[in-house]
Amino acid sequence: MTEESLPISLVRVVAAVASKGDRLLMCQRPANKRHGGLWEFPGGKCEPGESDLDAMKREIREELGVSAEIVGQVALVLEDPGSEFQIAFFPVEIIGEPTCHEHTALVWETVPRLMTLPLAPSDRRYLDFRAATARGPRPTDTV
């Protein structure tokens, strides 16, 4: 087996989808990081042996200085293009007022407004998925 044909070991990443009414929380990545300057849902990599819940609590505390609880089942899992990351998007409840500890900015906005931002690729795919499921099937959709 050549190095090119070896299976890639995926790194689990949790992404927090926090809401206030119809607005979602998104954060802008620092310029010096992968996807620098793009907007994403906050979260991060699971440490070895760490559960999704524990990773979410740790990452949200580190990144935003607030507490987070997963309040639902994973909404979508995506493999991030061009990386070893597998991103799991979870609905969460944030307790406290988030502040940027690692990001350069944060916003609470509606999905249509968020879609106008320069988004990290997987976060755009999540918002596309969310918009499509909220809209429901259309007569022109095929199964």
C-alpha cells in the first residue's frame, strides 16, 4: 500500500449552532489561521478520548468565555474539503454573553444575512443545508 492510498484519519470537530430567536451566532476567524478572515460557527477539535459534549463545553469556554450545553442531536456531519477534519454541527444553548477570546468578531444574524458573509466552506454548506430543510421540498425537487 502506498502512502497516497492510506486511509486518512479524520479529526472530529464540534461546531456550536447557538440561536437567539431566528438569529444564529457566528464568529470571524483570525487572519493567521486556516480560513483566516472567514466566518464560522464557534467550536473546535475534540481531544483524544473526549466526548462531543466535553469538547463543546471546553471550546466554547476557551473561545467565547461562556458555558454551552448541547440541546439536540447532531444536525449535520461534514468532511471539511482539503483537510482531515470531520465537523459535527450541534444545536447548543449558550449561557452568558459571548466575547471574542480567539476570534476577531462575532455576530448574531439571520440565515439570509449570514449567507452574505464570507463563510468557511463547511459552515456555508451547513447554512445551505439549514436553509434547504427549513424551506422543505419544492415541487421541482427530485427524490
